Amino acid sequence: MKLRVKDMDIATGDIQIVILNQHDANELDLHPMDRLVVKRNGRQTIAILDIAESPKAVPRGQLGMFEETIDALRVKQGDSVTITPAEKPESLKYIKKKLDGKHLQPKELATIVQDTVDNKLTDIELTSFVTASYTRGMNMQEIAALTKAMASTGQTLHFNKYPVIDVHSIGGVPGNRTTMLIVPILVAAGCIVPKTSSRAITSPAGTADTMEVLCPVSLPINKLKKVIQEVGGFIIWGGSVNLAPADDRIIRIEHPLSIDAEGQMLASIMAKKASVGTTHLLMEIPIGPGTKVKDKKQAKHLSKHFSELGNLLGIKVKTTITDGSQPIGNGIGPILEARDVIWSLKCNECAPQDLVKKSIWMAGVLLEYSGKARKGQGQATAKRLLTTGAAYGAMTRIVEAQGGKIPSSLQPAKYTYTLKANKTGKVKNIPNELIAKTARLAGAPIDPDAGILLHKHCLDNVKQGEPILTIYARGKHKLEYAVKALHNLGGVPIT
Amino acid sequence: MKLRVKDMDIATGDIQIVILNQHDANELDLHPMDRLVVKRNGRQTIAILDIAESPKAVPRGQLGMFEETIDALRVKQGDSVTITPAEKPESLKYIKKKLDGKHLQPKELATIVQDTVDNKLTDIELTSFVTASYTRGMNMQEIAALTKAMASTGQTLHFNKYPVIDVHSIGGVPGNRTTMLIVPILVAAGCIVPKTSSRAITSPAGTADTMEVLCPVSLPINKLKKVIQEVGGFIIWGGSVNLAPADDRIIRIEHPLSIDAEGQMLASIMAKKASVGTTHLLMEIPIGPGTKVKDKKQAKHLSKHFSELGNLLGIKVKTTITDGSQPIGNGIGPILEARDVIWSLKCNECAPQDLVKKSIWMAGVLLEYSGKARKGQGQATAKRLLTTGAAYGAMTRIVEAQGGKIPSSLQPAKYTYTLKANKTGKVKNIPNELIAKTARLAGAPIDPDAGILLHKHCLDNVKQGEPILTIYARGKHKLEYAVKALHNLGGVPIT
């Protein structure tokens, strides 16, 4: 059928959509969600059909087109196009197979991932895959095939070097910026460390947000290769490179129902490691209230699965279960955390010792694991690289290679509120969720200088009137919101 | 945040959608699929957020609104509105619970159905419910609760009469127009028969399409009550009354992946019966190649579940497993089928005896089941009501009460092709799918006079050159398509 183009002037940033008037759709026996081949002058594309109930949206004889379809066909308002029904993507067979509880072959999973990356699957179809994988489960062969397909459908970085080291934390602990110490220590030891990090989603700062205080974290892929050649490592925002792009669409599906499918989580994390050619990975699994992993049993289970998946992918994975009961370091929020990191690298007396110790320990594990230090010598080597300034030197080179400069001072925002102890005693705990929520309301991470500075940690002695924490915000309102939340959520309990 | 309305001029016919520029969304820490409360002058509505990547679609400071949201708020282009994040609907908790393999309480299912009817759930959320119910399964208590919730969230018809009779076929057999004989026979016997039927989706005619040859099948609900009062029965298109509206959205989700969840199928069918106050139901389950139910085992299983569900709903259900191996009657397509029906009611010599016998038998079962005939007398009663013209009289009253008139003659379309036997022998079979596909390509049901007339049935003797079937179409092209398909699909085999 011939139709005239109506430019709907909407971009979905996602699948291609066209809209028919419902009378035209009835006449052609077409239904919402049907796939159509849209043609114009030998060019063609496949789009998903929506039906317009009113002629106001799309009159009869016209085909409403979203920007993605307009671009794909290079048409404009009023152009004449033809439509014919399209075959359904092959993926649907395999999604149905998973729904019916059967295992999928690597080729079948690769087809689903490719169609996901090509935006060929509707929300209904992709949701069916995600929920079927969740309810039916995936075995390790399926997870490995999914991981490989996710990695190979995106950009990849390969350095032909060995070892290529990575460190990953499952997350949920505010201020846990060990990565920004471990990477320069390892680089100073001669390792290749292409670290992609995330931005905060529900936390006050991700490693990418904190690193961005020092230098740009979005770099083109050829620049990244150069940085590795020159300095041996980087810390960038993973979202700036197109690594395992299928993951973003899958996460978008999991988000509304907080579906936390283990198989997809494993694939999501490991695909990004496979994309950058990781050979040795240290996986940190913090446990505590508010962290992603709830108890030791779940952590051990996950740990086993990471190692098994690593085996199938040719990545050596070591996991470490850590104490995630309270924030790490003193600063919470991009600038306050970056300041902790720089103080630690400079061995300044203000450096938070919990952050320093944990980083030395984890770097030591990786040095031994990757053969850069003899067994039993890892921690001593890591400590030496830190205290001699070698790690600080490596960080300076990394930051400069990424196009930045370590600032001489890092100042938090000017509006402050200090919470003081209402009695003498011991700090019972510093709840992660309280700190995260308060710091976000103060403005972190969008205002990088907003956040919280902890003066006390869990089990510290405190005297009545002594400061426990200070909130920093750019404006009075944000400060008030944060203070209100701090008190409403119960504050910091003292016993 | 205050924003100006941009009228996107699109109707989804479905959930409310608003669109923010991605920079505004980032600043407000909002993500695609988030729910927003949109307010204007004390009026407010809840909409799902989409993000526009280009300022061309939605510039900063503006809120793109689809028609449903524009209507709900009664705003126009350029009006100022405010947005705040909205709570997630309660349903999401219960959908998650089902995803995690737990059983849902009646109140929880009722909440999901209500939110579905109110278009509060996104495709991702509703798909999760549908696929979770499919992969995790539902027990009979859950199916009954779902059925009741689906019925009570739509229009209902209650007549305070007893018995209220219904007959339903699981479908897949072309020409199976028994309903149009059974209903007038039962009405002639003094039963109340409020029959809602479907239109064809993938078949050449649904009962509603065939009935529409004789009279209107879309009637307002108060008119339907009057028709029942006056003549005791009707045959209308179920889509014209808002019975169990949640079902339409669920079917839309099941369609792309051909998910055939038994629980949802049971609920979907029985909710519509509950909506019209059915007390006695005869459920026909035809078995054969191309029918919905594949074998006797599956049919018996389904039969048991229909009875159990009926028990929980207070509807007496009798099931009958029938031979669905070939089309019933001679005509396929609305006018050709209507002609078979009228010939049968008039006891004309052209009446197809397979259709007549099957209808008498099913009507007899229902007469006994509902107490309108003594045990063993049902078939004789039904036959008498047909041969005395009482059933034809009832049909005439039904058709006239619905606003139509039985036409004096029913003529099929003028372009014809007759398939003749290429040898002498026996008709091996008349494949349902071949007949359905060919009749649809000839134009049925959109062209009501298009379709197929069968001159022979399965196992009939045939001489070389004798006609087997005739295709009717309105135009040469449609006829050619149909003939080509008939031959490509293997034609009618003779042994």
C-alpha cells in the first residue's frame, strides 16, 4: 500500500516506530506491534506498527513516522512510501523456547542479543526474554554464550598485552573508591588496567563521577588505546564507550520491577570485562545492610558462579567478600571522595586509613594473582608503590593522559550543616542507605561538591556535642532537604 | 518543576505518556519509564515518562504530551504544568511476587487487573505479569480470582432469569457456525441465551462476522437488555460491549510471542460468561490438525479445568470434545456461512447435514443439562424445534430485535474458480488451514461475500473432473491470490 509520510517529530532513541490510522490498519488486516517493511526508492527499513485512533494524529492514507524511521529511510514529510508486512525476527522463536523452559544454544542467544542491539525487539518481546530468563533460569553455558554475544555486539579493546587487570565491586557501599587507588598502584607495578566504571544511579557518586573531578571520563575508543600505550591504564565512564550495548536495554527492562536475574547480572558485568580483554579480575562482594548482596551464603554462591563463568570465558576471576556494613573513607560525593583519594595517594595525614588499607590489600591480592608479586609479597609491594609516591605518579600520568590535571585543592560546597552527638557514647552504626539518601538530597552527584564528610565511623567513641558528620550543599534549600531526611531517617544512633 | 505543554498530536489509545528533553530529565534525575504526577490548576494525572534525545522532538522547558494526557488534564499547547515523581502502582509488588514464583491472593490479582484496565501499567510491567503467570503457572484459586476481577472491572449484564445458557467453541474449525443454530433452538425452547461472539482474527469468519450478514452486531448495553426481555436471546459481537476489558490488553501482550497461557485462556473465556450471568455453559473443544487443542489428552485436561473453574464461579460447565478434522458445513466466509445457517433453519434441501446434526446434538445436550428437556429427550426436542420452524421463527425475532432482517437470498461474490478432481478416487482430507488461508486471501471476512463453497467433504468419493470446491472473490486479483495459495499449499489430496 502507498502512503504519504507524516513526520511525527519524535525520537524514541530506541526502536523504529510507524503509525497508521486505524481504518487503514483494519483494511490491511494489520495489528499494533506488527512489523512492517517500509520502502522508498530502493531503500527499506523494518518498523513496528502503532495504531492511531484519531485522524488528528495520523489521517488515512498517511504513515506517521518517528525520527529513527525517517532517518533510516531518508524521507521527509509528504514523501510517498510503500508498506508490506515483514517477517517476525528469528529471536521470537528462541524467546518462546526460553519461556517454555528449554535451554538455548549459543547461536540462539547470539541472535537474541543481535536483535536487541539492532533495536528489532519490542518492549513486550524483550521483557518476555528477560522475565523468562529470570523465572526459568539459565545454566552456565547459556550465561557464557550470552556474555560472549553481549561483548561481541559492542565495541572491543584488545591490547595484545598480558596481564590485563580489572577490579570490580558489586556495590552498595558509599565512598568505596578503592578502584582509584588500586588502578594507579597496579599501573605503577607495570600492569595494564583498562578500567571502565559506572556513574551513580541511586548512589551519591560512582567511580566515574569521582574520576571526572580530576579529568574527562568520556574518551573516544582510539584515544583510549593511545592512553593504554602511553601510561598503561585509565579510569573512564563505561557508558562513553559502546561496550556490550545490549546490556543497557536489558537493564531498562529490569528496572521497573527491580528484577535482579543472577544470570543477566553475571553476563552484564563479565561482558564488559571481556570487551576490554581482561585476563585477571578481582571481584569484590561487600556484604551488609543496604548492599546488593545480602549475606555470606549468597555471596559465596555468586562467587562460585563468577569463577565458573570466568573459566568459560578465559578470564581468571578471584572474588573477595568484604565488610560492607558502613561507608568507606570519610568523604561521600564526587569532590569529597576525590579528595580522600588524592590525600591517600599523596600519603597525606588526612587520608582515611580504612580506604588506604582496603586498597593496599586488594591491590596486593591482584599483584600476586597476576604474577606481578611473589606469593605473600603482594601487600608489601602495593604498600611500597603507594608510600614511595609511585602510585601518585601513575595517577598523575593517567589523569593527564585523559586530558585533565590533579587540582591543587578540592573544596566542598559552601552551605554546611554539622550533626553533633546528643550524648556521650559509641557510634552504633553509620547506615549506608541513610548516608546515600542524605548526600543525594544535598545534591550529589549532579553537584560534584555536594555530599557528606564523616568525622566518626562505626564503633568510634564520641563525646556529647562532638561532630559526627557534616553535610555540604550548594544552596540553602538542598541543605534543608538533606538535613530533614537525615533526621527523618533516624540520624546516626549512639549507644 | 514547571514546564510548558507541547501537544505531540499522537494518541496511543492506551497508557498516558509524557516526554521530557533528556537534559531536563537528567537534571531532575528522572529515567525513561518513571511515573510522573502532572498537575494543572488542581487537576492531576499520572503518566509514564519517555525521554526525547533531540530538542527537535521536545525542547528543554517543555513537556511533550500525548492525547490521552492532554485530555485527562484538559490542557492545550503552551499551558504551564508542574511535574513531580509519582509512587509506583501497588501492582508492581504483586507482579514481582508472581515472578518470584509465589501464589497471589484474590485482592492482589484484583489490583493488577484494575491497574491494567486503568492503563496504569507499561508494556514491560504487564508483559512481566503475563509471562510470569505463564512460566510460574496459576492455581485454580488464582485463575478464579483473575476471572472474577476481569469480569467485575467491565460492563456486566444480569437478567435475574434462570437458566442463562451459553455455548462456546475453542475454535480453529472453518465454517463451524453451530452457534447460529443452537441459539435460536434454545430460545425457541424458552431459554435465555445472551451470546457474545468474536470476529475473525486469523479465520475467514467469526460468528459475529456471519451474524452481521443478517443484522447489526454492535448494540448498546441497554438495548441488549431490551432484546433479552423481548425475544430471550441475541448473538452480538463481544467487542462492542466492554466485557472484561483487561483481556484485550493481555491478549495484545500474548500475541507477538503466541503465548498461550492456559490460566489466562480459561480466565479470558470464563470472565465473559460471568459478565453476562451465564448459569449453564456447553464448551466445545474440537480436536484435529489446525485446531487450537492438539489432542485428546490436552482436551481432557482443559475440560477438567473448565469444570473446576466453573464450580468456583457458580457456572455449570459441560464440555464436549468434537471432531475438528475438517470444516463444518459447505460455505466458508460470512455470506456463504450465513446461507448455510438460513438453509438449515428453513430445513431447505441445500442445508449441510453435518452442520445440522452437530447443532441438534449440541442443542440437545444443553436442553437436558439446563433442565429444559428430560434426560434422553434433548435431541428429539431440539430436532422438533428445528423441523417445526420454531427455531427459524426465533431467529427471525432475534435478527429483527437486533435491527436487521433475514434477506430473501444471499449471493456470494461474482469472480469464481472451481477446483476439479484430477483423478477418480476418495477425498483424503480437507485441511482446515488450507481452507482458512485460501478463503482469507479471496477476501473473507472483510469482503463478506468472498470465501469458499465445498462440494465435497473428507472421504467422499469423487470422479475425475468433478468439482471439489469453488472460490468466490470480488476481484480478479484476490481470486488469483487465493487460487495460487490453494495450489501452493498442496490443494485437496485425492487417493
